[in-house]
Amino acid sequence: MTLHLLTNADVYIPQPMGRANVLVAAGKIVWIGTTIPQLDSTLSVQVTDVAGCRLIPGLIDGHAHITGGGGESGFSSRVPPVPLSRFTSAGVTTVVGLLGTDDTVRTTGSLVAQARALCEEGITAFCHTGGYHLPPTTLTGSIRDDIVHIDRIIGVGEVAISDHRSSQPVMEEVLRVAADAHVAGLMTGKAGVLHLHLGDGPRGLQLIRDALDISEIPARVFNPTHINRRKALFDEALELAARGCTVDITAFPETHSDDEWAADQALMRYLDSGAPPERVTLSSDGGGCLPVFDAQGTMLHSDVGCPSALSDTMRKLLLAGHPLERVLPAFTQNVAKLLRLRGKGQIQVGADADLVILDPDGVIRDVMALGQWHVYDYTQCVHSQFEGGRL
């Protein structure tokens, strides 16, 4: 077993710690200190001089279509699975997969299998059960049983609301799903969240506001995403965050629409609003189809989400002069807290050795996942088995 000693790092926990050295063993952070530790000469130690660059926790992507998304304009429009290096090259060391519009051909079983494949390849992957539609597509026939009995499943979603592709769920359906997720979370210590896709329909977040008004289900269970797709929707999300929900900003490709907030703008507007800073996250929608429809629901054109949108958004924020310690929690610590991912999102002794080194320009230089270098000195070191057409 090789130990890794990272020296002369500017450590962000994500709060700034200052210069320190970090020792990694067996996939964990085992020591942090300002002096170089004296290690037995018989040990195999790889020393990496961070050279004063910023060392941050690995990014957590809480919303990615790891089996691929799409399918809204025919079977040939189905997006293929996202390969390992698309995540690690973006600094993503933990990912949560989900199904979208297609929860018929794509299944929760295939989602669990892909999450396990990514784990075998060296990162951490979880998933949600279900998809856009209710009643949900599950593996065992029950949301509660899926979360309780399937190791990789931590919540349910993305259930679509305010979208013409949704099953047009009513309040009773949403409450039943949220209750099952919540109770399963209590039983297991898992996240137990209801992850909600928000379309651009005029009803916005009304269904969730009503659910909070009439039920006893904790606000943390309701987790809306894509809140920056419309400015009015974003304002609604600020109100939900004040009530205890964690809201998720999507790093969409820029369309230059006057009625949306780019991810970097949305995060700063959220933080400047006075809303609880711990209740906002960012995700990539990696592998997901990003369609544009006409008034009749026919897809006009589409793009595909990419995990690199996360690191690109963070770099844009840094280049604009925003302090790293202010923006970093939304990519790391906040996600880990919402999803109850122990050992993730922070640099501390006992945490998983998921680490990213940023060069002075905010570009990813190195990525370590569970103690293994996936990117080293700007070079991709680890690929999935079938990347690059190796069949």
C-alpha cells in the first residue's frame, strides 16, 4: 500500500485553513499538520508538492444522468452513459445518479448497476429510485424498500412537477412519496429526500409550498432542482430555502435568455439574498438532455449536460473575484450535509481522501478519489474500461 503525502498545500476545508501538509492512507485522510511528518523509511510514500496551490474537497454532483438521459425525440435521441473520466476530469469524486423523462426503458436496476460500476472504477456513486413519473419506477416495488434494502439508493427522484413531461402529480401522490422517502431515511440514516425536477410551467413551486403548509413532513425532504431556469422560479426557491428546504442550482449551458440565471449568477444572488447559505447546492445535470420545446410540446433542439459545468462554474466565480471559501460549500459541504454523505465534502482527519488541487488560475491540476490519483499534473490517469472505443 502506498501512502500519499501532500505538502505545502493551501487548504480549504472548505473554510480556509492556511498552509498545511496532508497524509493519505487506505483511501482516508489520516493526518493534517503544518510540519512534515517523520515516516518510517520502510513505508512506501509518494510525496506530491502542492506548491502553494489550493487544496479543496472533491466536488459532489448531486444530479447526474449516469446511465444517460434524453429520448424525448425518439429512441435515437437517448444519451449514452457518462464515462468515468467525464466526472473526475471535472473534479467530481462523488455523484448521485437518477432517471429523467425515460423511466420506462431505463430502469432503477440499471441505475444501481451503473452506480456500482462507477464505485468499482474508483469514485463514490449513489442513486435515487424512481424518475419523472408517479407512481415511481422502483426496483423492489416500494420506494421505502428500495431505500432501506438497496445500498446505493439514498432517495427518490427526479420527480417532475410544473412540466408537460410530468405525470401531473396531485398533492396526495407527492405527500405519499415524500413520506416514504422520509421514513426510509429515518430507518437507515440515508438522505431520504424527494428530489424534484422543476419545469418552466407557471405553477412553479406551488405544490411544494402547499405540501409544507398541510403536512408534518420536514422541509428538508423536499429538494427542488433547476431553480435558476426562470427568474420567478428562483425567487420562489428563496422562500422555500427560508422555510428549510435545500434548493439546487443547475449549471446549464448558457442560453443568454433574459428569463434565467446562469449558475454563477444564481449562486451569488442566493448568497447575497440573506437566504441560509447552507441550503443551496449546485449540480451539473451531466448526461441529461437539455431540450427546447415549442408550444405543442415538440422538441426543437437540445443540448447535453456535462459534469465539467460544475468546475467551469466554480472557476468563473473565482475569476470574478469571489472568495473560494464563500462559494465552495455549495459544491461540497452543503451537498454532503443534505445527502448525509459521511466522510464527504470536507478535508478533515477520518474523511475520505477525495481531493482536488486548483492551480493559480483555478484550473484543476490534480484529482484524487478515495486515495487514488485520477488526474495528476493535468493528465487523466484512470479511464473506465470501455472509454475511447476500447471494445
